[in-house]
Amino acid sequence: PDDVEARAAETLDEFTRAREIQWEAFRIPARERAEQRAAMEGIWADRDAPGAASTFLAWLGGEPVATALAVFADHGALLIGGATLPEARGRGAYRALVRARWDEAVRRGTPALVVQAGAMSRPILDRVGFAPVCEIEILVDP
């Protein structure tokens, strides 16, 4: 959408705002937020390390409203961690983040995109051309 800007986080403040959006969208408990906040500067400092996730933000009307991550490797990019604030959903921020990460993958010469998506993201990804190739079952040992 024309009224949405999406790009990689460029500053520690943008990176921090992206995490805050994830915390709110995913209802992360205060204790976990505090632990993550304490590690924020170190994670930001290591953002260019091999295997580190790149953080992207989407803005509506100049306000950051959505975030997503991408892990870039030689043979593909993994798109994960998309989160949009509830009041901004349905306005194209998530699609803009898919596009921004896709464009970055092309810029890096990454030949494939892989998405791990839940029920909210899957319909959007289907509409923009992704196709399921497998399902992953996540097992949790309580």
C-alpha cells in the first residue's frame, strides 16, 4: 500500500520499537520483556553476525505499527516473527514487510524465501504467491 513504509531497522531506537511491537502483539509477559530489554544493546550490536535475524519495521502515518524478522543465508531467507499492532491490522503493514524482506533477499542475491507462518499470516502469504511445500509439527515437552 502507498501509505505504508517498510524497511530494515536502522537505529537501536527503531530496533527497540520493533521489539515493543512484538511484545504487545504477542502479549509477552513483563518479566520476559525486562529480560529482553536488558539484552537489547548486545543483540543490536550483533545484528550483522552470520545467522543473526534482521529486523524490519512498517510505518503507517509516520508511526511504527508492525515488525518482522528475516534470517538471510546463502541458499535462502527465512521470514519469521511478523507482528502487527491490533489497531493497525488489515491495512497492509504485514504485506509491506513481506515485500521489504523479499526486496532485501533479491538485493543480497538470495535465491529462495521460506516462511514459517501461523493462522493469521498464512492467508496473506497465500495471496502474495507463497505456496505450502511442507508442514512442520512443533513438539513441546511441558
